[in-house]
Amino acid sequence: MASIQEFRCEVCGTVASNPTHWYVIQCGDRALTVLKWDSETANAEGARHYCGEAHAQVYISRWFDSVCSPAKPDFTRSS
């Protein structure tokens, strides 16, 4: 008997067993890669799953915030 594999969006928690329009993100401290959904990529170690472009963008923004914090000072503004 074949088992059904389910994936959960890491932003909203939506669960799908056939997430054809989802995205997979693979990331580390220095690099982030956004990939179209395929089962091999989705099952790779460390893969993160997102139900659509908007939720993938949420994660990307959070990743940039964590990597780029604190923000660099803006020396072009006058005090």
C-alpha cells in the first residue's frame, strides 16, 4: 500500500498532498535558493515548503532581516 506524503506551508500551515504550484526554498547562512516545486527538491534535506509566491516572499524577507541585522547605518542623512 502506497502512503500519501503531505507537505505543510511554513508560513500559513496549509497542508497539501499534491502541491504543484508551491515553492521550495533551500537556505543557509550565506545563500538562499528558490526552486519550483518537484518531489525530489521538496524531499531534500533542509528543504522548506511554501504554498505560493507570497508566502515564499515572506520567508525571503525574514531571511534577509536575520542575515542583514542590524541594518547598516545611513551616513547620507543629515542629523
